[in-house]
Amino acid sequence: MEINKALPEIRKTIILNAPIEKVWKAVTTSEAIAAWWMANTFEPILGKEFVLHADPYGDSPCKVTELDPPYRLGFDWDEDWHLEIELKELEEGKTEFTLIHSGWNQKKSDVYRIMDGGWEKIVKEKLPAYIEE
């Protein structure tokens, strides 16, 4: 009997040189999300279903499960995953951004490694480039 062990969540944190309101807008508007991550039909409405256009892998169904402006956004992604974005206002117009991607199991260990590297680039390069431009 194979035991399906959970893998640890992927967690990425960065300090952004932008006020929390600007970062919140970047993570809760469809156009902004598309600019730093991927095309989507996102709307910041609790319970709202939306799609991530994960080319070349196809569309992924999602649903907004947490919405606490401007501090927290969470959504279910595909069958197993959950994504949370936590924002913390810091002094001098800076914001701490934390992304948590959970719901990993051993069957997806190859995807886990790819996603961990992908999130590293997205959170630490693409997001700051978009927000701080």
C-alpha cells in the first residue's frame, strides 16, 4: 500500500518598494495579474469562479476562497492546490508580499520542483519589475 505523503507548501516572500494599495491592485486585477503572472478571468469577489490560462497546459479552473483587502487573497486552483497571497504594510511605503502554494502530494513531486523554481522567478523578478516600474 502506497502512502500519499504531502509535500511542504511552496512559500516565497519579498519586500516590495511600493505601498500596500499598489501591491493589492497588482494581485487583484485581471490585467495586472496577466502582466506579471498569467492571463486570467479573475475578479476580486468571494466565491467567484475564474480561469487561469496556463499556456501551454490549458485552462485551470479556480475559485476565490479568501478576500480581506488589502491584506489577504486566497483561491483554490485546479483539484488540489490552494494559493494564498498575504500582504503586510511596512514603513516607508514598502510592502511584504508572501505567496503560499499548498495542496501538494507526492504524485505531483515533479511538478512541485518546476513550480518552486517558477514561483522563485515570478515572485522575485517579474512581480517587482511590474510593481516598481
